[in-house]
Amino acid sequence: MHKKNILLTGHSSGIGNILLYKLLEREDFLITAISRRSVKSHERLEQINCDLSDFNETKKLKHHLIKKHFDYIILNAGANNIKPAEAYNLEEIQKIIQLNFSSHALLFRICINGLIKKQGHVIAIGSYSGNEIKRWNNYYGAAKAAFHHFILNMFEQYRTQNVKFSLIVPEITQTPFYQNQDYKPLEDTKYSLNPTEIADFIFYQIILNEKSLYPLQTFFKPNFVGIKRINK
């Protein structure tokens, strides 16, 4: 059986972690996964520990990935600190931009030749913060907006070479994204998204989809929006 090669970032938690185990349940996939933390080992899983918020660490990935030809690259890693813009120091701003935008652009550049050869598929996990001019979006929202713009530009550039792109744009989702924040979503499911449902959509509607039609952009929003301040 021919196995498809998948690159997945941010596989240790959240949507990426759920998606990883869905992929490992099937024999069809070989996964190269990148995160700061490792998960339980598996014979079809190669893990690379890397802090994607660090440019120099990200740059070193070229030596691991340049000769690999991926059928899918899933650009999922992301993080933020929710606070006023003036509360960030310069290093925090740099890391937010590197993690949420620059690292994805670098990984795409490393992998593009293989994607062209295999007529592969780029699956990008964005954020609704990249679509809204809104209080608290700050540097994270700007980085995600750049990421969205980048993916749509690459679609226009490489669609004639049969490279496919899907941009997934969720709003507030119940993941560890909020565990170290001053704010978190309200527990009621109508105020936030279920990460398993987003992972299911990516897995069943995109990765296992044998059709020629793929969604370029898919937006997920809960019925209501509600966050609360955490008393520390």
C-alpha cells in the first residue's frame, strides 16, 4: 500500500493532537510532526522537537525536510497572549509574528518543490482574529491576517501546478490555547467550538476526500461569543 506523507505542526495539543491520532488510526499515512513537546511514539510517526517561535530553530528544519516530498502539509501551530498591546515586550511581539506567520511561510518554502512534484495539499489553520479589526487582536490578529493573505496568494500562484490549498478559519475553540490566558471561553458549547469537530472536518472532508473539489476557505463560528476573565 502506498502511504501518503504528511507534515503536521503543533501536534502535541489542541486540534493538531486530535488530528494526529485520527491519522495514526489508519495505515495510509506517514506523519512527520513538529512541536516543542513530544507525544507517545508510534512506528509511523517521526517527531521533531522545535520551537517554531524561534527563527533560528525553524531555519534548521530545512536539513530535516528539504528532501522529503509531502502529500499534505498541515500548518496548525499557533499561540497568543491576550492582553493590551502596550503590555507586550519586544521579544513577545517577535515570537508571536514568527510562530503565527513567519514559521509557516518558511516551512512552505522548504516544502514547495515536493508539493509541486506530488501535486500536494496545504491545509492551513488560521484564526478569526485575522479577519476582524477588534480589541485584543493586537499582534496575533495581524500575524494571522498575514498568514491568511499568504495562503490565498500561494493558491493563486500554484493552482496551475495542481497544488491545492484549504484555509480553515475557526473562531473561539475549546483548546489549551486559553489555559495560560487572563481570559477563557464560557464553558457552554454555544459559546465556543469543539476542536474534535474541526479535526473531523479536516480529516474526512479534506484529507479523505477523493473528489476534485476542495474548499479554499472554511469558516467556523459558534452561535454566540462569550469569554470571561480568570481570577488568578
